[in-house]
Amino acid sequence: MTARLLPLLALVLAACDTLPELRHEGRHVRIGTSPGLELCAGTVEHMDRFVERMAAEFGVEPPTGDGRFTYYWLTREDFIDLTPCPREVSACAIVETVFSTEAPLDHELVHLFVPDGSSFFGEGIAVAYEGLGGAVEDARPAEVKRRDIWSSLLAPLWFGVRYDDAGAFVAYLLDRHGIPAFLAALPKFPLVPTRARLDRVFREEFGLSLAASVAEFAGARERCPHLAYDRKLMECNAPAIAWDGEHHAEYRRLAADEPDAVGPYRGDELVILRTLEVSRAGDYEIQLVGDPLVGGSNLFADLALSLVHCGGCDDEEPVGFAIESQGRVTLPAGRYSLRLHASARIDTRVAYSLTRVADTTPR
């Protein structure tokens, strides 16, 4: 969430003496953590690159030097005691500073690029750009039947906004009208919304009435899930896996001190990001084995591999796939985000492979 009241800046400054020391210095972010909280080795670089990609999306320069964003990763107790954020939330962004009980949390970094204003559109753009996080599967529904856009559109405060609905609608506006047009409209959306005031902005900035926009969204994009509409700036721009399209196998270490390890999301989730180009649609076998064996099993409880199609809502049916041992999946051609998931508290090795299944259809 984002706090819109600038007087809170005084509270932020008053808390500076008690907030943790800034321990990590990146190109665009500085990070302080509560005692006992340790970032995975690749997290600062992840956040720097995310800020760079967000800046490129919005056509601005990323902050540098003394203008860098500040990010505080705090225990729940420190979050409540040391920050001006509402107690009901787990993170907030105020005046180029993020306070959060999780790291990284790209949703809050998005807020630092967005002017204060409408809760619906501010939260919507943060959800549209927040990425997939550390979870193997998205907590939001993979199948959506109906979205109640109107009730969230007219909510005056963030707690009245259904974040997934706002993200889906904003993603539609970005695709329909382009990023520059949406950014031009964003500061004009009223803080206290009414249908008439919102309609005026839509007609002036998008050349389309609010009702027509909601109806068009409902007809074309209402069922699009977060896995598809999210911009996936990091996931779909990660280093590519080099393979021949038939077979890829890798054996590697998964641990918090690996230079490409990002997290710990939710305190314990480590993620390695890669991309995979599938040149030919077909069936593929995926296998995943952890080493050493634990409790007679081949797997750690939180060791997994996930594949998410990089295509958006207007492409064919979005594909999201998660695996913990082995299985077969049908993949359309295209780019995929491949993520390796593990516990940030365990030093382990993983072997995984992806093999195209031969087509035995008679010809």
C-alpha cells in the first residue's frame, strides 16, 4: 500500500534515529534490516534491476546517489514500533521510502514511481508490475469468472480496493492505451472518486467513457488471471537457459549466499530466476531431485520448479505449471519464466531436467 499524506514525512524523520542502520548499498536502493534478518546474496541486485526496468517503463531516470530509494526490511515488532505505517498492513511506501516485513517486495517499489492519488489506480499499477514473488503458485485465482470493478473503482481508500481486480483493469488500460497515456491520466484520477469525475478523466485522456471502458474490459479481459496480466519485468527478462529445444539438465547449488539467489520472500523462500524459450509446442517431461536426500525422500518440502508463460492476456490460454518431483506438461511455443524454489535456510543441491517427449502420432 502507499500512504498519501505528506505530513507523515515528519513521523518518518522522527523515527530515523531508531530505524536500523542502512547495511546494503545498491545502485538505486539502500537497505536497512532489523537485527537477525539477512538478505539472500542476489537480492540487492534484483531490486536495483527492478528499479531500472520500472524507470525504463515509465521513461524516467532511476534514482542514484543521495536520491536512491530507501528500503527497510523489519520484523513485525519493529514495523509496528518504528514506522508510520498502519498496523493493519505488512508494508507501505512513504516519500521514497519502503517499510516492509518482507524482502524483496517489488509491489512497494512500484509505489515509489507513482504519484499520490487514486487508491484504485495506484494499487492497480503496483499489482500489475509487482511480479510473481517467491511462492510456487500465485495466491490469486488462476481462473477468474467475474470481477466487480465498480465497487473497487469507487472506493476512496486502499482497504476498499480489491487488488487483483484493480491490477487486471489497470493492465488492460496499459495494453489498450499505452503506458504514456496511462501515466498522463494517473495524477488526474480523483482522490475521492465518483463516476462523473472518473468518467471525465477517461473521456479526456483515453477518448472513451468509463462505462465503455469497463464494458470492454469485461468482454475481453475480465477472466485474465494475475499470472498472465502481470508484466513480469524480472521473471521474463532473467538470464536465458541455453538448450537445443530437446533436452536440458542442470545440477547446481541452492543456498542464500549464491549470487543469483533472491529472497528470502516471506522470510524463508529463496528463488532463482531463469527464462526458457520453447521453440516447438509439445509435451515435455520435467524431473527435479534434491541432494542430499532428506527423511527418505528425494525432495525438501519447499524445493520446487515452476514454469509460467511470458505471454500476456491476449495470447493463447496462459500456462502456469509447478512441479515438486516429476511430471509431464504440454507447453505452447514461447518464452517462459523458469523459477527454482528452495528454503533460504537450507544449503542443498538440485538436479533438474526438461526433455521433449517424442511425437508418436502416426503420419
